[in-house]
Amino acid sequence: MKICLKCEDNIRKLIEEILVFNNIEIDDESDIIFVEREFLHEVKSSIYIVFDKTDLSSFLNFIKKLQENTKQKEKFITARLEDKFEIFSYDKIQYFEADNNDIYCIVANDKKIYKVKEKLYELEENLDKKIFLRISKSNIVNILNVKEIIPWFGSKLLLKFKESSKTVEVTRTYVKDFKQNLGI
């Protein structure tokens, strides 16, 4: 990501170090501008983010959240199959399933079931909540890999996946949130 920075010279070096450390490149030609409140009158761009030099903690929190969102798009998971490990990008994952104390990763176009070390609640915290939705006590699904959503018995929903014959149920407890997240 590239941004333009407008601020006082005495804090510029500090802000530049923070940005570079977080893999944000400074480019005076960028359309996105981080601007100190006192320099707002100099901004001609329609996309700008204002910060206050007396409250750099808010600025740091913003950078941290920005980086978390950026990293989320690049994430992958390492899963184990017997005695070897494989790496999958999140877009290949259909769903995660808990069985007793083990968590499994079900991958598109694969008949194998991979084991992951993370707990289901850890995955739920770290995955993009717009793409990976909790549908039951034991499942988190990647909605981008869902082919069909079928009304099912007892106010449940049945999910069928792309490139697979596998199905999972959205339990009654999670149906309302599931529908709300999808806008149905």
C-alpha cells in the first residue's frame, strides 16, 4: 500500500518509521493521504485520514487494524495429513469441523481430511468474519465456496459446496446470524 504523508517535520520521521515497519510505502503521488489535523487545509484529495499528533495511539491502532485486514487476504493455513503438512490458502477451504478435541479442514476438490492445530474458537477469532461464518458448535464455513443454501427440517439450513458432494447444516441457533450476514 502507498500513502502520502502530510505532517510536521518533528514527527514525520516517527510516523514514517511506523508506516515503513507496517509495510506501508510513502509516496507523495498517492491518492490516499495520512494528514495531521493542522495540515488538513493543504489536502486536495478526496481520500484522506486525519490524525492528531497528541493522540498517536489512535493512529497506531488504525495502522494495526489496517494491517490485520490486509494480512487477512494473504493468509493461509497449515494442515496435517498423517505425517506430512500441507499449506492451503483460505480460498481453497470449504469448512472447518470440530470432532471431540480435533479440528479438521475440508478442502475443495480433495477427498482427504486435514487436521489443524488451532481450536475452532481461535479460527473464528482470526478468520475474516465476512467470509468465514460459524454455523454450528462444530463448524465454520467459507461462504465463498457454498454452492446452494437449502431450507431444511426444524428451521435449519443445509449447505452444499462447490466442487464437492459434501453438505453441512446450519443449526437453528446460528440460522438467524447466518441469514443476517448474507442478507437473506
